[in-house]
Amino acid sequence: MKKLKNAVKLSLLPMTISLLILILFRFVFLLGYVPTASMEPALKTGSLLLGVRVWGDIQKGDIIVFRHNKEYLVKRVEAVEGDLIERNGENLVVPEGGFYVLGDNGQCSYDSRYWKHPFVMSDDIVAKVILPTR
């Protein structure tokens, strides 16, 4: 009986650790990769990144992961709500809860400059990148 109790105790630790890791990556962290060259040289194509699921402020210069047309994209925030931007010769104000995003590698980035609706809304943001790898 004592051996059974010890076996149960020993198996609980790895199960608890596994459950904790699962919960952290489901609700707190995002482990992903960079799908295109649009963020080079800061983020290389295929490199891993660690993001934190967003609960706080997103600021200019932050790199975010977001949903756009059923895809996940990685871009840098160029403007936040209330900012005035010029796009294709037209002045636009970033709406409440909106972000204007660009890829660091402008020559091969499909970003806010080209989209019909140029803003990423806060509801579409999945994570803020905290640890890119090179």
C-alpha cells in the first residue's frame, strides 16, 4: 500500500507541471514562428517567438501577432488610436481600439498600407511579442 501511495505522489508532480505548462501556454503565453520575411531583419523568417497574450497597453514600436483574413500575421505597431497617418495621399485618424501596423521589411510586407480596412482592431490581436529569437 505504501508503494502505491509513493507511486501516486511521484506521478502527480509531472502531471501537475504538465497541466501548469498547458494552462500557461493556453491563457498567458503564445509560442509561434515568423511566417514571412516581412519583419526582417528584426525577425528572421521561420524564427520562433514568444508572445504574451495581451491584457495591457500596446504602444508604438511593439511587435504584435494578430488575425487578419483568417491568417496570423506578425507586424510592428506604427500608430495607435487617435494618431494621424498619411496613407496613399489621404490623411486618416486611427480609430478607437485600432492600430496601424507595418512590416519592418517594407518591400515584401503586406500590411496596413495595402489593406482595404487599414487598421488592426484590438479584438484581433492575439499576443504582444516579448522574446524574438534570431
